[in-house]
Amino acid sequence: MVLKVYNTLKRKKELFKPIKGKNVNLFVCGITPQNYAHIGHAKTYVQFDLIVKYLKYSGFKVFYLQNITDLDDKIINKAKEEKSTWKDVARKYEKEYFEDIKNLGINSINKYARATDHIKQIVSQVKVLMKKDYAYKIEDGIYFDLKKFKDYGKLSGRKSIEAEDAVTRIDEDINKKSKGDFCLWKFSKKDEPSWKTEIGEGRPGWHIEDTAITETFFGPQYDIHGGARDLIFPHHEAEIAQMESASGKKPLVKYWMHTGFLNVQNKKMSKSIGNVFNIRNVLEKYDKKLIRYFFIANHYRMPIDFSEKILDQYKNSLQRINDLIIKLKTSKEKDNIKLIEKTKKSFIKSMDDDFDTPNAFATLFDFIREVNKKGGNKKTLEFLKDIDSIFNILTFEEEKLSKDLMKLIQKREEARKNKDFKTADKIRLELQKEKIILEDTKEGVRWKKV
């Protein structure tokens, strides 16, 4: 089976065929560094990390670009709140974000591009839009005229700004030609950062930075644009309007991919109800591989609910795979090559169907059940390592215990040999308090941390 992806633009799955052979240019909307990144960000970025890794596994050469909106109203307001500068705020939370990304095991991003490093390109794009009469100037800035772009709404299926839209990102001005017109360039205000340019002193609007950045790295058209569902309108619609108007080429992006929402205990994440969890807070409590597994075991397009109870269920499932890995390291059984080949074929078939990870994991757990019954060896272990090059959730490295704990395990083994089961049981309980579980097998005792 060949790879198919769901294209938001076409509202259906399509055969994946990049513009240039096996080369894939992929852009995902990055953060606005005005606070610590939250688990909603983690969901999108972990799931796109998986997508990129699978594309590479399938033989594609991927260049993954992510922007950083390092200046906007939120950052300016945060700087006032912290009695700091916009740049210090942006760099502080950008640094924290990079640390979060690293801690989540996300390593597929080739380039981070800051908006303020691309002022020249932004200004150039605004000038083109003005020259082509897609933009107009009023007192507070330069705006895109939506009436000039007839295709507006083709991605989302809607054309108008409504009450539930993110008001902070919609440019309000009574002098705009129409309500949905958005700001390309904001003219300077007192005590706000600005750049002196040919189009006036000011700073970029929200949407223009993305197309200026992608045009710089990819040109006017590229393969995949990703992001969370809440960015489809108006942000991604605005990107399409800007770039297709400026370049005269359609489509801006061949495949639009969007991740489903993350709820917390069946409620939308919101500061007002206090259920926004930062990535760093979650990682203090849960292992990064468990968090990754939770996100990628669910289909990227589907909404999912985050709760401690649900995570505990995923913890048990992940432990089942890691328990098999421990067993395989000392196994003397034979590999079932036919089972490995059959599982790999089924796994690829699932992943080729718009990265269907729920089915892929169902196949994997069927495989684990069979191996637990009939055994496996080095080839089975290699197959799990091969799959984990995409998932990055399994534990293959040997964990080490302190000398004192190893002595306790040896002491228990001696007690068992001497049929001193009372002492053996007492030591087992001591080790359990240290979160070490023992398993007695015919090959000897095995231990694992839980």
C-alpha cells in the first residue's frame, strides 16, 4: 500500500506525492513565546514528530521548518507585566520551549525561524501585495483586502469572522474596508518595538510572518503545512490569501494537515477554569516516553482527553512492551520470522493509511501476545527497535541499580536457594518500596523499575 494523507483542503485522504520526487518541505506553526508551552502544544508537536519520522522511515527526505512568533501583542503585554523588554520575554520562553521539546524526545525539526529575523522578507511581501492592489493603508497599518481574494474560505469552508474566534488575534479598526480584513503591517505606537522600513515604521502582523518565512525557505509553494485545528481559521486562511495573491501560484500548500484538540478531564483547556498544564509540570510527574505514547497512540486528527486515570492505563500498556524487551534480552527461544514479517507488513499498511497509529499499535500488541506465548530472540528485539525509530517510546538501554540494591537482590536469591522464604519475601517488599519489581524465571531473577 502507498502512503495516503488526509488533506484538510480537499476534505479527504489523498495519495501522498511530493512536489519534487522524494523531497518533502514541511512547515508547522510554532509557538508565541510569552509563557511556558502547554500540553496542547506537546500533542501537536509530538504527533508531527511522529509523522516526520515515519516519512523518513518510508524513504522521504524531509526538511521540517517551524516558526517562532517572537513579537506580538501578548509578548508586549507580558513584558510590561514582568517589567522587562519584549526581546527578553521572547528569548526567555523560547529557551524554555526548546528545553521542553528536547525533554519530549522531539528531534526532527531542522530549523526554527524567528519572525523578527525576517523583517526584510516580510516587508518585501507586503510591498508586493500593495503593488498588486491586494492591500491598503489606513491610519494604524496596512491591511489585506479580502474582497480581492475570491478563494478566501476554501480551507475552512467559512469566510466571516465570528464571535468565538480568537479576538486577540483579529485586528479591530473601524476604518477597515471589511470586518475580516487583517493587518499585514502595524504602524508604530509609543513604547512599542518597531522597525523603520520603506512601508513605514512598524512591526509585522501575525499572519504575514509565516508566508514570508516559508517563501524564504521553500519558495511560493511547498508540500505540507501542519498545525492544530484552531489555526485553520482565520490564520491558515490568511496565509493562503497572502501567498497565493503575492505569487499568483496555487495552491500555496499541497497537503494541509491538522491535529485534533486536547481536552483536560473532558473540558477545553482554559486559564479561566485553571486546567492548563505546562509541559514541564507534566514531565515532572510522568516519564516523557509515557507522554509521547499517550499522544501517538491516538490518531493525530482525533480529539483526546488528558487525565491522570487515562495516563495510568497507558502506563500499563507501555509497560507490557518494555517487559517483553527485558524478557527478550535473556531469551533462548527462536525468532518467528514469519510473524515478524507479517506484523511489519500490517504495521506499514496502518501507518500508510494517514498515519493510523491506533491500528498500528493494535497490530503491535497482537505481535507481543504471540511472542509472549511462543518466544522470540534477537530478530524480534531488532524489529521492536526498528519500529521505535518512529515512536521513540520504548526502553532498550540497561537500567542500573546502586550497589546496595544489587546486594539486596543477591541476598534474596541466596535466601530463596536456602528456602528461607520469609527473608526472601521481606526483601521483595523492601525492593517494591524502591519501585523495583522482581520476576523469578527459569533463567534466573529479573528486575525492573516501575
